[in-house]
Amino acid sequence: MKQSIKKLTLLSVPFLLSSCSSIKMPEVSLPMLNGDYRELSTAPKDASLYQCEKNKQFYVKALEGGKEMWLIFPDREFGLKQGDVLKNTYSNDTTTLEINDPETFIKEGDVLTYQKCRIQKLK
């Protein structure tokens, strides 16, 4: 009796395995898997990217017709007003931005925190 069950089991295994292969899997189309996607820009709209010494970078966005600049850092952002004397200098109580292309800098208090900054073309 045991041998007949073994034979029956051995004969039915190939049949059961072949029946599994006839199951049709649905096609899944995920753009990120087939390379059909586009990378979104992380740059703020209408802002200029400045690349600085020590691989630092920030964005500047002109407001009020260039009378105010909005500084955008990875961890914070704030505005600076244009100086009365120098038209390329923007400041608030603690931070000064001086745009001297090709070398722009940011000073916080008396410390140059971003120096030798050059404007970069955004893609």
C-alpha cells in the first residue's frame, strides 16, 4: 500500500509542477524600474546657484526688482536688503552678502562663512 502511494505521489508531482507554469503573471509597468522617468530639480524657482569654497553652496533669489535678496541654504532661508551705499551689498542685522562676480561672499558677523563663490548654470 505504501509503495502505491509513493508511486502515485511521484507520478502526480510533475503534473502539479507543470500546471504552475501555465499561470500567467500580469505585466507591471513601473517607470522607475524601466528607466522611463525624469529627475526633478531641487532648485528653487527663479533662483541662482552659487558654488563656494569647501564645496559649500547656496541659492539667491532676487526680490523687489533686485532691492532685496532671498538667501536659501540647505537648512534655513532669509532675506537681505540692499545697502544704501553699495548696490551689490545686501545685509540684515547679522549677515552680509556681497555679489562681486566672479567671487561672491557671505559674511556672518565678522566671519566669512561662504567665500570664493561663483554663480553656476542650473540645468
